Amino acid sequence: MRTILSLFAASAVFAAPLAASAETLSFTLENKTSNMVVQVHVSPVDGGKSVELLRKKGLYGGKSRQLTIDDGTDACVYRIRVVFEGDSYYDLRDKVDFCETGSYTIAE
């Protein structure tokens, strides 16, 4: 009887639908400008909300930092918007595939 219950429990686990897995992406942001970056926003190109990645921690010119995109989607391709100190911003309109690249560089 115990074996039958164990087999039933095991089959129930495998029969349950698998939850959709969201992908967490990491990349190194390199700031090769003379200005401090105060915000980095990314949003999936196929729609979805924008996520701010620096979380109130600036990135000085000449420095780099590992950032993680954990927006609950399985997207790879994002739009990126970088805001510098003094409210100037750099808006990348090209697509960045963070599944294919491990770093992104901002240069003057």
C-alpha cells in the first residue's frame, strides 16, 4: 500500500503543469563617460513595464557595475535609457539582446 501511495504522489508531481519560468539576466554596465549615471531603465521591446536597475546607487564615470534584470518575463531584447546626473539622458533606440551580451558600454 505504501508503494502505491508513493507512486501516486510521484505521478501527481509530474502531472502538475510546470510554472512558466522567468529568466533573470545579468550584465556589466560600463560607464566610460565623465558623468555619473543616476538611473538605468530597461523595458522589453515587445511590451512590458520599464524597470530601473541602479536602485538609487549612482555609477561614476570610469566605473562599471554588474546589473540584473529580474522583471518577471523571459524577454532577452530590451530598450535601454540611461539618465545622467543633471537630468541629461542617453536614450538607446536600438535593441540590446542581453541574452547574447554580458556587458554594455556607455561612451562619450
